[in-house]
Amino acid sequence: MKSFLDKVWSFLSSIKLAIVIFALVALTSIVGTVIEQQASYSENIRVLSSLVGQGLAPTAYKVLYALGFMNMYRSWWFLTLLSLFAVNLLVCSIDRFPAIWRIMRAPVKPIAHDQMKRMPIKEEFVSPGSPDSWLEKSVSAMKSIGFTARTEKEAGGPVQLFAQKHAWSRSGVYVAHISILVILIGALVGVFFGFRGYVDLPEGYTANIVYSNDMDMSDPGQVARRESLLGALYSEGGDLQKAAQSLNESLPGYEKDLRSVGVIPLDFQVLCQQFQVQFYGQTDMPKAYRSLITVLENGKPVVTKWIEVNHPLKYKGVMFYQSSFRLRHDLSNGVAIMDVRSPSGQTETLKMKVGQSFSIPGTKETVRLAKFNPALAFDDQGHAETYSQLMTNPAVKVDITGPDGAQSSKWIVQRYPETWSLPDGSSIGLTDFWGVQATGLQVRKDPGVWIVYLGCILLALGLYVAFFMSHKKIWVRLAPDKKGTLFTVAATCPKNRHAFEREIEKMVTHLKGGN
Amino acid sequence: MESSRFFGLSEMAYILAMVVYVIHIAFRKKAVGVTATGLAVFGFASQTLAILLRWREFYLLSGMGILRSIPLTNLFESIIFFVWCLMLGYLIMEFRYKNRSFGAFVTPVAAVALLFINLSGMSTQIEPLVPALQSNWLLAHVTLSFISYSAFALSFSTGLMYLIVTTEDRREGAYIFWTVMLGIFAAVLMAMGLDYIRFSSAMKSETFVRDFLFKSSYESGSSAVRVISYAATAALVFLVWRFGYILKKVITGFNMQAATLDEITYKSVAVGFPIFTLGGLIFGAIWANQAWGVYWSWDPKETWSLITWFIYAFYLHARFLRGWKGRKIAMVATMGFVAVIFTYLGVNLLLSGLHSYGSR
């Protein structure tokens, strides 16, 4: 029985296993980067067709699907591989730690003269003066390169000085290995106690639920259940409590049901007050985009913040990231926000819907908002058309009725202030068309991220120590000689030997020549 | 743009340096060697100047902070920076090891990388930054990644040289490995050259891969051309395999010890691996977490970085703990760099052409 356990232990701690795992993770991951993960059937059929041809693609899909490659980083075998990797790391570390601990704790001891000559770094020379007269100088020479020497007299006269430095650097490899375990633990904490979701909020809308990124939409049963649970919520105007009651459930029970179908209830609400995009010059390439988000507790605002890419909002451990934006299909609820200036310089900010009319102060003109276009362009015949799916070039068409009843109309384009002025000297500046854009937010909760960061710091430190620092030992033997003192210098250093040799050379110059 | 003139100058200097380094290993004249080094240093200096000028141009154009304006935001700029790091690493090595032979292997990598910019017709314009790239992590992440890529490139060249020097038997695995690798490498470059010659007038950088890459060879509309292309590649691989001993003779002529090559290979990996872990993986994860709220999402770029990391981890463990030596370990080092190239170019050029995911 014991021998069986020993076998399992030595299998799990073997470096061979580690190497096999490295190779397997690397090779299978390659497949995972070619097959698009969590994608639709048609998407991957397209990918496979371009690789193996149209005829074989469905068969290839079936085989790869059965093996879990369509969502391979969450498949049982990949997770097993990662777990095995973690166990291997842990067992290896436990297995080898006592030996390394002994080396780290072991004091350096004097060694025999002929053993010194077999060391990787060695040097022998004679300097005038007796060993006794050199003793103190030798100690301070060793000190000059950072070694605190201990002294021991050998039988028959010679004295040996010996010291070591950075013995603890042997632990660097360990710290690096343990840090990977820390990172994996942090990732697990994130998986079990956090969520990854998204929400799409039009300007002026509030949400108290977000949708999970990890929901498998390929199961029709789950999708139907999700529809019915969400249906109850919609018909109660988004009130979770009332929706639970309508289903004869307790609130926690209803929330649990929602989570099981990839809908995550928040215990507060988020409101998108406004969304803005800034473009590079007159191009349609976004330079920055941001949303004014307000967090509400029981309907009362508690935090308001502009969020943009790289600058998220954090509330109660939940992070809101600006990720995308879109134009709503229904533009009818949009409100044009306009700065209207009369010929005499009087200004006024107006909020108008399409179809509404207003008069410009100080004039007898009436203006009617006739049309809105989110991305105005003109075709060859001069007809207005929409050139983009986003609000890249918002414009409103106004019909102006003069005091004499004369009719005219013109487009007012937000991007081009020269289109804002009217013939009589007044102007209508379009500052925003509010309510037609929606902001896309990624919503995350990951209490494990700090554990992951801790692991990253440990990994960086561990690798630094492991690759750039080394456990150095040095011995200096002073023996009486006819011409003075015979110095024997020996040293070991597992890494960066050249640098250490230069240091020793520096030390030796203090010991060569006259006393 | 001032900077492009100096980029051109450095490219010329590197190509000339490559030729002179090769002449140097053939004739071993001191004066020739000094000329080669002079050209390499001159190329490096003008490239440094060009990068600084472009940085300034970008800074003035973008109106962002100086740290955020580092010219490392598109493929063109990153290749330039990669070559810069590679040449810096090489020049340091040349002065430390007092050996120029190696230049004949590094300058071609630099020259090919710069020629690749011309061949692929990628955009060399200064482009405005998408919001996700407007982060200070860009500087830390990208510079450290490329420093590590350059270290890996060095280990690749020395590893390959090690294989060339130490193999003889044409039936031996390691010999077949390096000849096939070199043959395919040359064939792919030639195929891209053909695309360039055929389509250079019609080419636009964004659509190069989808519309033109390998369209005059492996992906040609005519099946005859496709068959000929594969046959030509096989023939080229065969030629390298058959006459590989000539290369061996050339390199052994350099008085480059196999042990030195092995040591440089290891040292480059030992420098590259921690820097790659910190700059490539850790900083990348922190940045991703800040921009998208996920530090790891298994997207192809991340996954390929991890594959690269595992191959070099494999190298280190096999070398230290399993005692793998010589040819076996040199093959692992060269494979590692193939993964680096794929992480760097393949994911952007090939997988993004295959997938519909955006280029984030």
C-alpha cells in the first residue's frame, strides 16, 4: 500500500509529468485559437471549411464538438489538465522544499586545500608578508565585495576565511512556482464568487440586472426558462420584488432562478444619464467615448461618474467598464438639445422632439424640427441619406416659416457650426441628440483579482531572484610560504559566473603585492 | 515626415552591414569586419534617431501625454522597435564576446524584418489611437514584450547555428529539423515576395492578408499554380537538406564554439523569459483588466503568448531538471521562437483573417 502511494507521489512530483503537461497545454491550446471559442455553428463551419474544405467541415465540426473544442478552455479535460498542473506544482514544491531549505540554512564550512583547487572559480598567488599580517586586510577585502567572513585555523598554520551571500536566493524558484498556484487560486475565487456580465443601456434608462457572458445559449430549454423569468420582471416594470410575488416565489428564490439562467440581479440600480463620443478631427474614428453613469440605491442617487475606456466605475465591488456603444433602432424618442441665439445675442437652450415647433426669441420666425438624421450624408442627387450605423454625424432638418409666411428649410449639422446660422442672423446650434444612443457596459465582480495580482508580484519577484541572483560562496586560504603568504581563493556561484569573477578580481587586487 | 528618411537610411545600412558581415566571414579581413560593425552602428544610430523623431511627431499630432505617444501602436512601429532591440542586443554581444561572425546571422533577421514591412505593404502612417490603447500600460507592456522577443530572436539564431554546426548525418532528426525549418522559412519569404511583385500596385495594408497573401502561390486561383508552389517548396526544402553541409562549413569557419552558441542560447532565454513573463503576460493581464475587466480571456493573442511561455518553460525545465543537452534543447529553443513569431504576426495576420473577431 505504501509503495503504491509512493508511486503516485513520485509520479505527481516528477518533472516528466510537468514537461508532458507543458506540451499538452501548449498543443491543445493551438487548436483552441484556430476554432473560434463559444461561437455559433455557422461561424466555425466557415473557419473549418477554409481549413479542411466544405465537404469535410461538418464532420470535422462533429468530431471537435464531441471532444469539447468549441469551448475547450472550460471543457472537463482542459480543466483536468490545469488541475493536474496545479497538483504537480504543489507536490513538486513540497517534495523538494526540505532539501532546498537545508541548503539555504546550512552554514558555509572550511574546505580542504585540494578541494578548493577543483572549484569552478579558483586563483592562487603569493604576496610578501606573513599570513597573520594579511588576516585583517583579507577580511576587509572580502567585506569590500559584500562578504562577512568567518575565520578558522587549520592544523599546521594556514588560516581559512569563508563566507556566503544570498543563500536565500535559492528560494526564488520556489516563490515563482508557488506564485502560479496563488494565481490559479485567485482565478478560482473569481469563478466561484464573481461574475462577468454586460448590460446595454440607452440614455435615460436604468438597469437592476445584467446578463452573464458565460450563459450557454445553445440549450433551448434554458433559453425558454430565461424568457419566462425575464417576462415576469418586464411586466412588473423591472421590480424584482413584485416579479417574485407574481411567480409566488420569495425574492431570494427568484434571484437564484435568474442567476441559473444567466441573469444577474444587482442590489442597486444603474442609470445612463448621457453618452458622448469624441472623434479625431472630422473623421469617424472615435478618439474617446464616455457615459455619465449614476448609481441609485432605492431610487436615490448615490454616485455619479463619467466612465470611459480604461477608467471604470467601481461600486460595492462591482466594476462597470465602458466597452461599446450603438445607435438604437427606434429614434422617435430622441430629443434635440439646441442652443438658440437671436440676432440680438439672446441665447436659450431648448429641448425639442422631432415634430415640435418653437420660435426664435426676438424674431417672428417659427421653426419646426422636421427630421433627424444620425449620420447625415448626401447622395449624387443631393438627397439626404444615412451613411453609418452609428451616430457619427447627427443633424436635424428644420422648416422655417418667416413672418411673411415664406417657407424654407435647412439641415443643421452638429459637426459643422457653419450650418448653424440662419439668414436673419440668428443661429441654432445642435449640441446633442439625446436618447437615441445606448452605451454598452461590461459589468464584472471579481473578488479574486487581488489574489491574482499578489501572485503576479510573487511571480515577478521569484523569477527575478531565480534568474538574476545567485547563492555565492567564497573561501580564502592564507598559508605561510617562503616568499610570504600563499593565497588560495575559491568560489562557487551557480549563475552569472562572469560577473562574480569580476568582483573576485576586484577583491584579489587588494591582496596582491606589498603589505 | 523626417523620421521616414532616417528609417530608410537605417534599413539601407542594415542591408549593407549584412552583406559586409557575410564578406567578413568569407575573407576574415579586419578592415572588412570594422566596416561591417561601423555600418551596423550607423544603422542603429539612425534608427534610434528615427524612432525619437517619430515619437515627437506622434506627440505633436495626438496631443496626448509624452508617455502615451510612444510609437509602438501598430505593426509597423512594433517591427521597427523589435529590430532596434535586436540590433542593440547584438551590438552588446559583439563588444562583449569580441566576435563578429555572428553578425552575419543577426543582420539578415533585421534586414528581413524591415523588408517584410515593404513586402507586406503595411501602413507606415502615424495612426490615431483607439481608446483602448490610450493607457500608460501600453509603454510598459509593449516595450518589455519586444525586448523579450528580441532576446528570443537571439536565442533562435544561436540555437539554429548550434544545430547547423553539430549535425552531419542527413537521416538524423535534428538535421532534418533545421533544414526543413530553414527551407520553409525561405519558401514563405519567396512566396510573399511573389505576391509583392504581382500586386504591389493594388495593395492596401488592411486587406493584404485577405486579398493577396499567398494568392500568387499556395492560395492561387489556379490549381496548377498551387501544386507547383507546394512542389517548389518541397524542392527548396530538399535542396537545403541535400546541401546543408555547405552552411555547416561556412559556420564552422567562424571559429564559433558549439559550447558558446549553447551558452548564448541559454542566456538569451534566461533574460527573455522573466521579461516576457512580467511585460508580456503580467502587464498585459493588468492592462486588459483595466480596459475590459478581464485579466485573462483566452483570446488567440493571449493564448499564443501562453503557448510561447510554456515552450520556454519546457526549455528551462528540460535543461535544468531533465539534463537535456545539445541538439535536443536547441530544437526546443528554435521552436520557442516560431511560437513568438506566431504570437506576434500569425495571430494578427492569419487568425484574424480566419476569424470575425475585431482587432483589439
